[in-house]
Amino acid sequence: MAGITEIRGRMRSIQQTLKITNAMYLISSAKVKKARKQLQEVEPYFDRLAKTILDIFRHSPQLQHRYIEGHHKPKEERKTGFVVITGDKGLAGAYNHNVLKLAESYLARKQDSTLFLIGQMGRHYFEKKNIPIDAEFMYTAQDPTLDRAQDICDTLVDLYERGALDEIYLVFTHSYSAMRMEPEIIKLLPLDRAMLSARRGLSEADQYRDVVRYEPSPEAVLDVLVPGVIRGYIFAALVESFCSEQSSRMSAMDSASESARDMLKTLSLEFNRARQGAITQEITEIAEGAEALNQQ
């Protein structure tokens, strides 16, 4: 059995760890609330953009546009870009592992692909595997903002416009609830009508029923609206991933705190036994000493 001093030292160490895990839990909880509020404030704007684009599709069934049709290249010549969102830190359970595995599985299906990473964990992972990464595309996953989403959107749309990329996919973690988080992949460009409706939860009933005329043309309107919707997708994915990371960290810290409390209970019992044993030993030694004196 360990000595009293050793047990007391272990208990102090665990108590300090418990304070840290509790603090990390509270910090993650506050970050989730802040990020959710940001997303809720801008969602109506991006929903309106999506509804307008769907309305253009409905009124212009023969519409052709580079954001919809793509670059018309042979399949073997198409270049694909994958934007993968991970965390900057660990201690978040399986959050980073799950999204990285999904991204890796899709990368294996494409011959000519470019990897864009948001978050340091993804960068470290793919560097170890010697998978080429766009070195200039460096963004943190912490505290997502619309400005950052705009910068990312501008870079991706520019690459698409110049023909450097023919397809762009976004790999992130969707936070359905505090306990349910799943990695997902969506296609940013070329724009897909079915995906646009599904992502925004829209239906035919949500679309305009009036006769609408777009000036100077539906194509010119799409030139402006589609990058805005792409920015909305990116910002939503940044927030969803950030919330998923923080929720995973909350769960991990809660489990760690519970384990620390269990260890403290076990050590407390061990400490009490050791102390009782020490007291018993002292009493025995005193009694033996007194008996020895009486016998003299």
C-alpha cells in the first residue's frame, strides 16, 4: 500500500486536473452559445439568397451558367478541390479523427485533387501522410467569422473562375445536437439545385409564385448571388464544425472530470485506510513500549 504522503500528493494532482477539466468544459460551453448566436443572426439572409436562386431555376428551366453547368471538361481532366475543416487542438474525443477519415476516403477516389485545410490538426495529419496540401491556404478553426468565410469564398471562387478547379467540395462536421455530430461532405461548385434545397430546408412551397423578371438577366443575377450563397455555406460549416469541436470537448472533459472524481473517491478510501493503519501502528508501538517499561 502506498504511503500517506504519496497518496495525498496524488490526490492534490487529481484535484488540480479536475479544476482544469471543469474550466475547459465551461469555456467550451460559452463558445458554443456565442457561435450558435452568430449563425442564427445571419441565417435568414442566406436563406433568402438560396430562395432567390431556386426561384431563378424555376422561372428559367433552360438557364445555362458556369456556376451550374461547370466547365464541360472530360471527367478524367477535371480538377477537384476539397476544403476540410478540423480543429486546431486535440482533447475533443473523436471529432478530428472522424472528419479526417471521411476526407481521406473521398481523396482516394479523385486522381487530380487539391487539398485545402482549415485547422492545424488536419494539417499535421496529412503532412505525416505526405499528402500534398495547399500551403497558402492557412486559416484557423477558432472563432469563425463572416469575414473569414468571405476570404475563403473569394479564394475558391477565383480558382473555379480561372479553371484551376472544376469541382469544389466542403468536408466538415455537422452538429445536429450536443450528443450527435456527424462528418459530412457537400458540393460547393458547380451548384446543385437538389443540394441547395436540402441544405436550406426549402421546398416548392417556399418559392415565389409571382412572375419575376431579373435585370439585367438571370445570368448576371447569379453572378452576384451564387458567391453569396457559397459564403453562407462556408460560414455555416465553420460554425457547425466549431460547435461540434466544442461539444466534443465538453463531452470529453465531462468524462475526464467524472473519472477524476472516481479516482479521488478511491484514493480517499485508500488514504483513510493508510492513515488508520499508521495510527494503529503507532498505538501498537506505544503499547509495546509501555509494556517493556513495566517489565523492567
